[in-house]
Amino acid sequence: MSVDFLAIGHIARDEFEGEPTWRLGGTALYAAATAARLGTATALVTRVGPNEKPALEQRCAQLGITLRALPSSATTTFGFRYDEGRRFMRLKARAKGISPDDVPVEWRAARAVVLGSIAHELDRTLFGTTSPRATVLVAQGYLREWSADGAIKPRSWDDAACGAVTATRRDFSGAFIRGCFGSNSHGCR
């Protein structure tokens, strides 16, 4: 089965303080939902725990998203708390990562791909394994880190140039890459 739009990344179980229920979230799910609502043949590759899998399957079926739900003992889960207008996040659980072997070969030829990380879950070897006309690497998951208790805080994206070069090499000339990222100053190949 071929798809035009492929989203890869963890879905999230979002829990909000004071609310008795949780919500599905995550960049990959939101990107897939948007593409599907626009009438595009869409697929989602994610990891999900057994408690959230039925809700994800139902949501994807409603939207017409072809789902590859990789097994996990837990779904990546974030707790949200708001205090005086400020948002505080805590990583409560994290699913196993996603590698190239997790993505069906026939889906790698999608016309557009969103690599939507929320918690550093995309194996670096995944970058550059698809052959779309457009690849978007969403930085959200690479711009946060968490402490031992799960408290989320901002993080510098130290290896951004390496990932960006890999993701854009097919689309831009070498002059563009050198101009934006320097001439291999980060040890990228």
C-alpha cells in the first residue's frame, strides 16, 4: 500500500492536572490528522502502550489514517500543570524508540514525511532513509530534556546541524548546506 504523507514519531498520552481523563497528542499524530483531513492518503508510524492503543486505533480509523502501532509497554506520557499562567511539564513514561526497520519499506517513498519527535525517540539512522520530495524534521523533541524526576526543561540542540544536513541533503545544493551549517564543522558526514 502506498501513501502520500507519512508521519513518524511517538504519540503522547497527555494528562492535565485536575482533569480525570487523558488526551492523545504528539506532533506525528497532529501532522497525520491534518494531512488526512485535507484528503491525503496518510500513514502514521508510532509506538503505543496497550492502554492507549484502542483510542489511537479508533481515532486513526475515524480520520482515515493507516496506522502502524508498534508495541510498547508504555505510551510516552506527559503530565501538564499550570501555575499563574506558566506551563510545567513532566515526562511520566517514555516508549521505546523508532528505527528504520519499524517503517514499512513501501511507505518510505511517500511524497512528504514528517519526523515528529516529542522525546528523542527517533533513531538517528532514520534520518535520510525515506525518499520523499519533502521531509520535515520537527525539533520539538530535541529541544527538551528531562531530569531524573521527569521535569521537562529546555535543551540546546547540540547536534542540529548533523540532523538537518542529513534531512536536507536531497533537496538543496551543497552550497546551501555549507552556507547554513559551515563546512562540516560538527563532524557530520
